[in-house]
Amino acid sequence: MRRIITVILFCSIATLSAQEKAYGDGEWFKFRIHYGLLTAGYASLEVTSEKLNEKDVFHVKGEGKTVGISKWFFKVEDDYQSYIDKEKDIPYRFIRNIYEGGYTKDIQIDFNHATKKALVFNKKHNTKEELSFDENTQDMVSAFYYLRNRLDLENITEDQYVDMNMFFDRENYKFRLKFLGRETLNTNFGKVPCLIFRPYVQSGRVFKESESLTVWVSDDKNKIPLLIKANLAVGSLKATLTDYKGLKHSFNSMAN
């Protein structure tokens, strides 16, 4: 099972107006990754308050790994991290340390928002290079939390597009997603009113086509990712939220 954390973090959703903070210190999510009835792996996202270079940040850790028979066929151990300014919702540091079926990558990116320069440290090859990034750029992890904070629930409309700048590994990307509408979703926690989004991804080695992802997010102040469906180049996958703790706001579901 490839890119467990990647699939989850591609499903960032929001518009760009300031809102009450959607998350805080101690928030934790756990996801089950499955093909049909087969559990392929688990992923988690955790937020803690820390300091980085004397700045108050949220340190977000995303981990994913295969389990059981999937581990024997294709072992995955992914570690994604981001250090995010608590007030500005911008990333200062991004870490990507992955093992996917023998493919490895170990990269640290430090963002200087004053100069718009990113120092990319490839630990695997022991190389460093400084690259430019665009205004209001996010990394793959910080984007998820930035956009949760910026989601305008009152004014978002069906078929509305959201665009943002993202820097990943060594390159700048234009990230886009589309709001599909609202529905009530049956979840492990009861029936939950949800917002539905479609992030646009690059078709090819991982995803079947650019519209291969759909994500359901709780229609409340938390904006919790509850379900993700992905059509991959080979087969399809689901990521289902199975457990959570430390939410900033109350989370109420309707009775089953």
C-alpha cells in the first residue's frame, strides 16, 4: 500500500477567509486504510505545541504504515512532519522521511518567508540547496491545517474551486480542489453532516486520473476528515477515521 499519509494529506479543504481556529494542542486522529474488507494499514495525525527557533509553533506529526499481509507484499513506513506558526498558519519546517517498498526519501525543508527561500536538505544524499517559493506557500502537511482554519462554511457554494500554492520536495505546485456539496454520512460515530470535496491530483503512477480523490469532512467548527476514497492506478482505497481525541470544539453526531 503506497503513500498512506500522502493520500490523506492531499485531501485538504477550505476557502481563504479567517475563521476561528479549527484545531489545537493535543488533537489526534487515527485512520484505517483499507481495500474492501482488507485492512492494508493505519495512519495517524497528531498536534503538539512546541517552540522552533524561539517561535511558537504547532508541531504536526503524520505517520502511516502497512500491517498484516500488506506489509509482507509492500512495506510502507511514512513519517511526515510540519512546524506551523500558531498565528500566521505558515510552515517553518517540513520533514518527509519515507520507506515505500524499498523506495526511500529523507528530506527536511526550512522556509524563510521573509526572503521566500526554502533550504532543502536531502539527508539521504547529504545535499543542500536553496530554492525560491511562491507567496502564501504551504507544505503538504501545513496545507491541511491552514485550510481547516480558513474554511468559510457560510459562504462556500457548490462547484466552487479553491486554489493555493504548495511547495513539495523541490518544486512549487498549484493545488486545486472543488466543493461538491453536502450530505449526511454514516460513520463509526453515528450520522454526521459533511462537506464533500474533490482535490485535483496528478494522474499516473499513483492515481488513476486527476479526479480520483473524494473526501468527506465534518460540517462543523472542527472540519474533521471522516472518509477519503481514492481510485488508484491499480484498484481503489478508502481511509476511514476510526478514533480521535483532543478536539478543540465539541463534535456531535446524530443517532444511528
